Amino acid sequence: QVQLEESGGGSVQAGESLRLSCVVSRAPTCRYDLDWYRQAPGKERGAVSATDSGGRFAFSQDNPDTLYLEMNSLTLEDTAMYYCKLTCRRTSDVYWGQGIQVTVSS
């Protein structure tokens, strides 16, 4: 069974930074893409976008099984559950991590 494990979340004050990690274990045999999604209270889950963050967020990988999300200058609006998503390119099979909470306070 494919597993995605998120880490690095927590509670921070506005203006601080966090680095989230997503690590894939028992990787599927397909070629796949990793992405970060987030879901704020009362809102739908949506993809995290570096562009939409105004350049505050950045993604990086040091191997195909790990995806990092560097988040800087965090705001109250960044408070959400953050999820890692794996999508198989050919079959479009999707796997989700359990999610990790990020809470930003003033």
C-alpha cells in the first residue's frame, strides 16, 4: 500500500516560516507527480500554488519520493491542513497523505 507521510507542520506566529516534507514509501510502480494541497476550516481542499502565494511558497525535491514545501512570511490565512498528493501519470490513480496541521497566529 502506497504511503505518504507529511511532517514539519505546527503552530507558528505570523511572519514566521515552516518547511513541510512529504515522503513516499512503498512507492507505486507508475511514474507519478507529487503535489501539496491544503484545506482551511470551512473551505474546499485546493492545490498549493507558489504563484498564488505571492512568492512566499516554494517547492523542491531532492529525489522523486520526497517533496518539500518551504513557506515563508506565513499569514493567518495560511492556517490549514496540508496534504501531500501523489498522482500516477498514466492511470491518474491518486493517493493522499493523512495531512498535517499548520496553524498561524498573530
